[in-house]
Amino acid sequence: MASNLAEAGYEVYGYNRTPDRQEVKDAAAGNVQVVDSIPEAISETNIILTCLNDAESLRQMLFSDGGIVENAPNNAIIVDFATTGLQAAREFSDKLSESNLRFADCPISGGTIGAKKGTLTMMFGGAENDFNQLLPLLNVMGGFVKRCGSVGSGQAVKAINQLIAAINQVAVSEALVLSEQMDIDPNLAIEVTKTGAANSWALENLAPKVVDNDFAPGFAIKHMLKDLGIALDNTQQDLPGMTLAKSLLERTPNFEEGTQAMIKAYQNH
């Protein structure tokens, strides 16, 4: 995402808590100016973009000693791309406003594939004026960008997105199990079914990976479990489809693998 911004002509400074990761090297190769500290990354800009694992990680980066709040210019806007939940987004917005900083939640969908291609779906929650200011940047990283409402609304739509994505993965996993049991080439099943009403992002992008025994994470199981937990915390209604998807992911042997590894829950049953 940072490389796409740099390639579009923006001056991008990047900071990562673990500087030896391959993604940091890739960003540097993509003309991102990688720096060693938060102050170096943000002190000269009024637009700060974050993408961390969870709400607690973001809270530490925002409010810890030497963090964003201490070093951000007055009236800067912080846009967070992670899935942290509706309540956390509103909490961050309220606390940052006390320091004269703006906040928007903008969770994303599309995984590593969408990030590299600049085709992410981006669900923006924040003020309309902030959205209009940021839209040119968001359009560089996203193929579909939508303001969903005030702060927290992006997180709400992301919860809905994750519910659908997880249940789609259940359908794909069971379809591949059924293909094997009926002695149908899974590649044939994918080729045919993706042309009709059964098609989904998971069928097009993740089913072929399952057939190739490729379980490298575009989006790791551990992150989907976190997201589904957030979604379940925001409903009092019994949602058996989402509950099933979560339970299947919990039965997989390695939460570091991509969500396509849900198929292993059936193989281990």
C-alpha cells in the first residue's frame, strides 16, 4: 500500500515496529523512505496512516511514550486500516480529539493480493470533509472506496464483510470436499461454478490455492478469528453461519496459515 502511494508520486515515510521484515524491504524498494522511529515518520505530515494487528497494538502506537500523539502535528488526521471494532474506533476518535487530532477508521478487504494490485475495498468511517481530503490517496490503494458514515461505521461494515467472507470459505471448503468424494476434478468444479451464481472472491482466489496445497497467508486465520470475535461481540442475535465458520477455523492446526486452510478442519475431522 505504501509502495503504491510512493509510485503515484506521494512522499511516503514508513515505520515498522519490526524493521527486518520482508515487507519493509519491499517498501524501501518501492521508493518508500523507511525510517527508524515514529517521530521521523510523522513529524512533517498532517496525514498519518496506520495498519496494525489489533486495537491494543494501535492503542500503544497512539498513546505510548514517543508515540503518535506526542509527535503528530496539530490537527493531523490518523487513518487506521486495521480491523479494531466499532467501540475501539470511537474510543480512539474521542481521545485523539482531546489532543486536537482527527481520526478515521478505514478497514480494508482484499488481502495481500488487493494490497499489491491497489484494488482493496476500503470502508471509511469519519467526517465527510476528512474523506474528501483523503480520497485521492485512498483511490491509489483501493479499487472501491466508500464512506460508510461517521467514525466506527467502517468497522461495522468490515464486520459484515468478514461474516460473508468466512461463510463463503465454508462453502468453498465443503465444495472441494464434495468434489473429491464424487470423483470430480476440483479445477473443473472451480472453472464451472465460478461462472454462475455460486461465484465468490473465495472461490476465484482461494479455492485454486487449496487445490495447489498453497496455504501461505494472504489473510491469516488468526486475524480472521480476531475479526469474527469482534463481529460476534456486536450482536445479540444467534448467527449460526458465523459461529460455524469460526469453529472450523479454530479446528485448523496452524493459525498462521491463510484462511483457505479451513479445508484442513474437514480433513482432520
